[in-house]
Amino acid sequence: MRKTRRQSVKTPSASIGAADSADNNDDVSERIRATLAAAIGEGALKPGTKILEEAIAEHFGVSRTVVRGALGVLESDHLLERKRNRGTFVAEPSIAQAKNLFEARRKLEGLLLELVIARATAEQLDALQKLTDEEEHIHHHGDEKSKTVLSGKFHIVLAETAGNPVLTEMLSKIVARLSLVMSLYEEERKDDCGADHHRMIVAALKAKDLAKAKQLMDHHLADIEGRVRLTEGHGDRHTFLAVLENFS
């Protein structure tokens, strides 16, 4: 008499449940990544701040494995750094890294202006103009956090207008890393967020004057770079002064 071989068959419900669980973990991991990235970009999490995996896992209701997945993405974007036997910390860009980031941004923003001149529609340029109007309002009525967020948003929207998602992603990552540079090395704080510069850049773009737009962008970025002091020990001094301000 032939014996039939017993086969192990997964039930559809089990398979669906596992897939749903994986999708949910992916969603939460992205929420964790986005939350930490926003906090770093807005200066709420300063360079050198230790990331508490257990607190994140508890807050989002997930395992530390899911948390580590999100942290791994931020490490690959150089916003976090893992220190052996110490944990994960908000990255502290070196002076060399800061200089490279500023240089890369200048080159990339110039290329984006060329693409915007060639591709942008009148509606897209009007949207950029409207964004500068928002900046002007925030400059007079908003707080420092709002100014910083909207100023960064202008450059990302400008990049999106160029119509190349790869370049937009590159600029987004550079701007995010530069937020750490500014937090660590900025010496001269100003109460403006570049609204005037942005408005003039948009006017040049509308006039199809690429040379003028590039000149204005170079001046704008040079103004930002002029606020930092890239010298040895200044980052440590800045961090120490921040501690004194918080505890005095």
C-alpha cells in the first residue's frame, strides 16, 4: 500500500498576516527615520546627542530590531554615527567634511539653476515666488524654527522644479548634513532666513537670466558659509557653550 507524502502547506491567512506585519514594520521604520531626520534638520537633536534605541522602540511600539533598521538608513545618510561599545549618536561632521559639503552644494545648486531655466513652467516659478512671500511673512511674524524650515524648503522646491529626482535627493541629503555643520560650527547667527536672496533668485529665473541667477545663488550660499567658523576646536567650544546655556 502506497503511503502518501504529507506536505506542509502555509495557509493563506498566515502568509497574509506575515506580509502585513512586514509592511507595518516598514511603515513604522520609515516614520522613525523621518521623525529623527526632521529633528536633526531643525536642530532639536544636536550633533553628539546619543540616540536612545529603547526609548524609540517604546514610543513607536516596535522592537529594537525595527528601530535599528531606521537608524541604519540614517547612518548611511551620514546623519548618525555608531561608536563601538558606546551606541549611536547624531553625527558630528569634521571640518574637511563641512568644506566638501559646502563645495558640493555650490556646484549642485548651479546645475539645478541651469535645469530650472530650461524646464520650469510659469506656474512652477509662480509657486517659488509664493514661497518667498511666505518666507517674508515668517521673517516678520514667525519663530527661528519656522524660518529655518522654510528657508531649507525653498532650495528643495527649487530642486524639484528642475525635474530631476536624483539631483533633488542629492541636494536634500547635502542640506540635511549641512544642518549639522551649522549647528556645530555656526558662529554668527542672523535673524533673516535668506528671503530677500530667494526673491531675487526667482526674479532672475523668471527673466531667464542664468548668469544673474547663479551670481545671486553664489552670494546667498557664501553668506551662509560666512556664518560658520571652520577651525579646530570650535565645534567642541560650541557644544560646551550649549551645555552651559542649558544648565545655567
